[in-house]
Amino acid sequence: MELQIQLKALADKINLLKDKIGTEESTKHAFVLPFINILGYDTFNPTEVVPEFTADLGLKKGEKVDYAIFQNDEPILIIECKNWKDNLSIHGSQLFRYFHVTKTRFALLTNGITYQFYTDLDEKNKMDQKPFLQFDITNLKDNSINEISKFHKSSFNVENIVNNASSLKYIQEIRKQIENELTTPSSEFVKLFANKVYGGRLTEKVMEEFRDLVSKGFNQFINEKINDRLNAALNKEAQNQKEDIPETIEDESKVFTSEEEMEAYRIVVAILRRRLPVSRIVCRDTQSYFGILLDDNNRKPLCRLHLNGGKKYIGLFNGNKTESRQAIQTVDDIYLFEKELLETVGLYGTE
């Protein structure tokens, strides 16, 4: 949990400062060194974090990698940094050259926002062409945080990371392929499903029609599954939670939950899950508003959404549980109130 909080704080700092950072050197000091610190390494200890680490390349002497992290007098991770504006895809060859002349099993290429971790799965002592772990620190997922924790000084273990790296690498590639197929399905992918449901000849025109159908079908299926899982998780404890004050009984037939309300709800969950388990963020629709509660307890409102009238509002709560309505144009505007929503969680002594 502490690692997650520290990474989130760094992400907030990056979003705040990046437009004021103009050089590679500034990127190192403002973004990369704090990340190394978060991993538990002392950036002020030159025996632990070595800047401008020399990696001689055959006859070419004096080549330097930006940082090397040492344990027991051996380099365990070399780091090459670029300006935060740089596209990392054009810089991998430099780190590739450094890798095979050091004793490390891991290399990191980063611009302070995107992080790419490499090892030597394909050929020993030769850096792989593709990273086994890649993430955007300003948009971290839980599984990435778990992998980052394995590089922390307190838990670093070469064999554990290498053994898991192969799975990570292929899962990452498979996810990319799935994403590509869902957005622009390949002919092979379309044929796989068209052949199962269509009895005629797969002409070019038919294939083009099925390309769109397959894409829509998969996206609908995934969205429905996400909604089902969210609703199941968020209502899991509802039967065991009793309200402390009586509620007005409403005619359920008059309560209709729109897709827009569910989309807004998912946005609130995405914000609050940084501090709360998803199962504790419960939605409750009424005739007058769409409520989101902590632990399904109406004494602990997190926010209210008013989306069914002519104007849209989000209702925020202060320490006195008083609702303050803020106008929004679309549900995406909910992200503008991230700070207020997270502060509301703190009102109930929950972090």
C-alpha cells in the first residue's frame, strides 16, 4: 500500500511539472531519481546508485549509461534515461549495446513517464528486443504495481523476477494482439467467427460486413461482462449491510438506471479504488438521483449524480454531510473532481 501511495504521489508530481521540464537532465532529477528512491535505493549513496556508469564497448571506451544500481558490489539494474517528451522506441539500441558488457540481468529504458524493463530471455547475456514489463507511471494498474514491487531493494531477487518475466512478456504481447483484434480485426480473426455462423461464401463484401460485426460483438460482450462483474462485486455485501436510519420506500418500477449513470459510476470507481476496495463502493439508484455510497451505508455518501434532468450535476459532500452540486457537461467531467472525491473518503476515516 505504501508503494502504491508513493507512486501515485510521483505521478501527480509528473502531471504537475512535466510541461515545465525541458531537458533530459531535468527529467532525470525530477522524475527518474524519485522513482529510484521509491524502490528503496539511496540515490545519494554512490556505491548503491552509480551515475554515469561506465560500460566500455570493445574498442570504444568511456561509454556511459545514466545510472546503475548495485547490490553486493555488483550491478543489478542499468538505467538509460531520455527526455520525457522522447519516444522510447528509437532509443533501445543504445541500451542494447550496454547490456551485454555488464553483469546485470536487467535494464531499464525510461523517459520518466514510460518505463520499459528488459532482460535476456531469448539469448543469455543479450538484451531482448522487447521489454517484459512496460507501464505508464501516470496510469498505473494494480498488476504493474505488483511487478514494480519486485524491484524494491527489500524484495529484489534475480531468479524470481526472471522466472516471472517470460510469462509477463508473452501476456503483454497477447494483450496487444487482443487489443488490435478488437479495434481492427484481422482477416484470420474475422474468418474464425464468420465460418461458425455464416453458411455462405466469404466474399470480400461479406468479410467487410463481418469485420464490423465481429468487432461490435466482442466489444458488447466485454462491456456486458465488465458490468456484470462490477455489479456483482459492488452488491456482494449489500445483504449484510443494514442502514442505521430509515429510508423512503420507492416504487422500483419507476427507477431506471441508464447506461450514462453506469458509465459515471465506473468513473467514480476508477477514481476511488486507489483508496478503497471496489466492493466497498456501492451504487444505489433512486427516482431523484443516482447515489454512490461507502459500504452501502446511506450515512456515508461518497457522491450523488444528477444526470436525468436538463442539466447534469455531481453532488459532493463536506464534513457536515451537506451536498454541494457542481455542474458538469458530460460524465467525463467527473475526473475534474478527483481531489474532492478522494477527500470525501477521508471523512469516514478510511484510507
